[in-house]
Amino acid sequence: MTAVTQSPLFGIALTVAAYSVGLWVNRKTELSVANPNLVAIPLVILFLLLTGTSLEDYQRGGEVVNMLLGPATAALALSIYRQKEILREFFLPVLLGCFAGCCAAVGSTLALCRLFGLDETLTASLLPKSVTTPIAVELSAQGGGVAAVTIVVVIFTGIAGAALGPGFLRLLGITDPMAQGVAIGTASHGIGTARALELGKVQGAMSGVAIGVSGLITVALITLLG
Amino acid sequence: MTALKQLSFLFAVYLLAVWLAEKLPFAFPASVLGMLLLLALLFSGAVKPRQVEQGADLLLRNMMFLFVPAGVSILDYYPLIRDKVPQLVVIALLTLAVTLAVTALTVQGVSALLARGKGAKG
């Protein structure tokens, strides 16, 4: 068995299989909050524990998958570029909204981490929690955080934003579709955007634009802080 | 083959960013630098969207899949957060509420100001 589990192909195949199950559950339930990773990650862990396969063996393949994250993050440039028209048209409200939101996100996270007495490693893992996963993971690593913790918190934030965001904004009396979209994209990235699309076209588009803009602003903020 | 060529181009952009990031006087994530490089190439017109989109979309569409292995590593780090789960949940929810409120109110405020400015001019 070791010859099998020690091949990088094993980790890759297991990841694809678990993610396919995650996608299937996501489609069957038709819920934007049923995140494929929330199914895939525990599924891989369960498999490793039940078969007694070591994390080290799994990560031989996992690292190959992980290696593609760098180029994938670079590819985000294309999704930002595709939104240039909408960004040009609503430049000031989007830019200022994202800027204020990112300052609020990073500032309130830092304040609460201090309040709860969390150590530097956890604080660095949490600081970028509102932005899209590829950027969050990089910022976390740069500050001495743990990628795995960041990923779990980023996904949790996205799901919470998708589930509670629209209701919370309604409670605040926010009726402007652009304000709703930018807020959901800034606070809960791609998972929130899937939900924003259900609210309406404007909300979805604005949420999508906010992912890229807020990602870049947060990089600047955290780089300056560090 | 087109998608493979475009993927390799993205790898090259990323590797160039890794090299540049090492030269920078401050810490900056290489992959984000790669994104800025590609953004500059696209906005300057040096690279056309169709020259990268097959490779880029392959990565973008499967972005979340790429995070599964890093997420699985939580197995090793669980002791780090075991006693902190309630705090983490409280932090995530409170900061979510603050971020949503501040962003939405700012966008609404700026839009209202711009509309008033336009009204005064017209």
C-alpha cells in the first residue's frame, strides 16, 4: 500500500475525488452556503484517519495542487481586468467603499485579536480573513500565520456573509443595490458574491468588482502594517 | 495545446514575480505581485485577454479546488486553535458585521454626495 500512498498521484486523485463529492453536494442542495471545500476537506481528513494514511504521504500530491495557487492568484488579474468598465463607471463609490471596508475589516480584526489575547501566529492568520482565499493565504504566510487556519476562517466568513449579510444590510436600512453588492463582496469575497448574484444583477456585479479591489487594498494595508 | 501554452505563460509571470519579490526591500507576496504584473500587461495592451484566458480560466474556475490540500493541513494545526474556537467564531462574526456596515454606508454616502454634486451642476 505504501507504494500507492507515497506516489504524488495518490494525493492528487484523492483531492479531485473529495472535491467532486463537494461539488455534487453543492449542486444537489442548491445552496450558495454549501461550500464544496467544507465537504472536501473533512472528507480527505476522514479518509486519511480511517485508512491510517499519513498527512505527509497525502501532501506529496497535495503540494503539487498547492503549487498551482501562485499562478492562479496571478490569473485573478484577468477577472479584475474584465470588470474595468463597471469599475470606471462607479469608480469613486466603489473605491472609497472598499477602502473604508478594508480598513474596518483589518482594524476590527486586529482590535478583537488583541482583546481576546490571541498570539501573533493566530492574529496574522486572521487579519486577511475578509479577502479572497488566494490573497488571504499569501498575506497570512507573509505575516507568519498558518495557511490552514486562514483558509478555514476565510471560508467561514464567506459562508456567514452569504447567509447573514443580506438580512443584516436590510436591518441597517441599506436599500441601494450597489451598496449591498460592494459590502457583500468586501466582507465575504467569492462565497458572498454567489449569494449577491441571487439578490440581483447589480448586487452580483458590484460584489465581484469589490473582491478584486478589496483584495488589492488589503494587500497594501497589511504590507504597510507589517 | 493553447491552454497549456497559456498556463506556462502564467507560470512564467508568476516565476518572474517570485524573482522580483526577492529583490524588493520589503516583504510582499509573490503571487500578488504576479497579479499586478499581469494586470499591468493587460491594461497596457501588451497582452490581450484572449492570449491568456484559456489558461487563466482553467485556474480561476478551479480556484477553490486548489485550496483543499492546504485546508487538510488543519490536521496538524488543530492543537493551535482547539481552545480558541469560540473566540474565532465571535471575531469572525463581529468583524463581518462591522465590515458590511462600514462598506455599505460609505458607498451609499458617496453615491448620495455625487448625486447632489451632479444635481447642483445641472
